[in-house]
Amino acid sequence: MADTARKAFVIGHPIAHSRSPKIHGHWLKAYDLAGSYEAVDVAPDDLAGFIGGLQENGFCGGNVTIPHKEAVAALVGRLDDAAERIGAVNTLWFEDGCLWGGNTDAHGFAANLDEHAPGWAKNGPAVVLGAGGAARAVIHALKERGVADIRIVNRTLERALELRDRFGAGTSAHRMDRAGELLADAGLLVNTTALGMHGNEGLPADPAALPDTAIVTEIVYVPLETPLLAAARERGLQCVDGLGMLLHQAVPGFGRWFGKRPEVTPQLRNLILADLGAAA
């Protein structure tokens, strides 16, 4: 890395809630690197201008969050394979003079399970609840890891069919009322719906239908223990919360911007847990 301090960012609208500055700030300090990472509120109408002025404003890259993940894809020079397949960008960097857009959400999802449920990809069919942008990242990760039977379950069948058509062989689309029968032989249940988040209480599916060996995971981390995870733990199933996905998806971008691939440590997790507790 060059001696000059490098600048990175996260953009969204709103952005004050983002934990990314704490994550990257922790790594900059831990590895004693000269650099900065800031949250910038960018309204949709200002997105093209902000992206066009990145180098002029001294930025080497950054992260992109809601509502810009899809729109920014049209503003970059190249997309990596994950961003192409998922249809959204969450990480920007310059390479050989070109602005690249990538998506590290699939990496974050898989790495979180690698850490907390090793061997998860060989556990059998996967049931994915929901068919939005987060589900696309999860399905991409499942296919990358060789999961051969991915069942997309959504309240609106049409959206599930869109993802089945997008990802092709090995994926199938189903209405939510079929979830029970689809769980009977599933090895992994992934909730990407908003059910269970604060202000949207509810159980997206009943883990009682799952085999004893199944793994249950969420992609949200507020609350850390969702109703689904609580019900799955009571049933005695292995559970993985969503905080690790947030932490692991940040790793590739930091490595590109600051020249050091960081580690997700218990200290980092505890730092973000403390912040979540303070905000609760």
C-alpha cells in the first residue's frame, strides 16, 4: 500500500444506521494502517454525480447500501461475476484505471456459515424463504458451493419463479403455503424475508418440520435472536445468526482498498454487539 492515507466510504440514503464505519475503523486501527472510512448520505438524484467524482474527491473505493445497490451497477465500468448474477453492487474499487462494482454479500453469507457451521453445504437441500435482493445473494452463494437442490419459497409465486429462471438448474419455486412439506428433508433453512425483524414480528416458517440435523440461519442481525432462531434453538437445531454475514462481507473490500485482508475476530463481533446493544 502507498504511504498516503487511502479514503473509502459507505453510501446510502439514509446512512446514519450503518455499522460499516465501526467495522472498517476497527480494522484500520488493529492493523495500524493509514486510512479512513466514512459514511456519506447520498440521495438517489445525487448518485451519478457522487460516483463520477470518486477519484477527484480522493476515494479509492467504498461500499454501497440501500437504496443504491441496483442503480450503481449502471454507473461502473465493470461488474464482477457475483454482481452480474445477483444484479446488485455493494462494493466499489478501482483496478487498472477502471471502476469495478462487486457484490460480497454471497461471500459474507457463505463465510458466516463456514465459521459457525462447517460442512454446511453438504447438509442436503436448502430452503430459501423470500425472493428479494438478499435471496439472490444467498442463492448465488449456494450454487457456488455446489448445493444441488435449492427451493425458493415466497408469498408471491411469480417472484420466486423469476429467481428460478435467473439461476436455472437446481432451483425450484414454491408458494409459502408449501413450506412445511419442503422442510421435511431440508438440511438448511435460510430466512431472507422481513418477518422476525423489529416491528415485523412473526415466524416465516415452522422449524418443527425440519430434520434433527438441519441448520437454520437468518441474514438479519437486528434482532440478533429472531423468533425463527429462537424456535429452532428450542427444537434443538443448529442456528447461525446474521451478524457474521455483515462482518464477513466487509472483508474483501477492505483488502482491496487498504492492501491488507482483515480477519473477523471475536473482538470485532463483540464491538458490533455492544453497538447494537447501545442502539436497542
